[in-house]
Amino acid sequence: MCLGKEFSRLEVLAFLHNIVTSFRWDLLIPDEKIEYDPMATPANGLPIRLYPHRPICGKL
């Protein structure tokens, strides 16, 4: 087991958790093609637009 690999995995998971819980997003290219070579990869890199969640009135 590589300690650096596990640490980087944890960092990516923490980053994704913060993005998912703090923002909502829209796909800029909704019908983007997926290329399979050998992994599935969006043809244009899957561009998104992020919007911050607005706090509910009276809550922080």
C-alpha cells in the first residue's frame, strides 16, 4: 500500500465533498459525447458552471 496514493485519494474525496455540498452545477454541453479509449472520458472535458448554494433565510 502506498501512503501517498491513499493520502491523495483522501484529498480528492474531501474536495469533491466540499464541491457537492457547497455548489450546484449545470453542464455547459448537455449532450456531450463520451470517448472510450480505454477509459470513458468526456470528449470536451465535461465543462460545468458552478453556482453557490444560497443559505436559507435565518440559517447560517
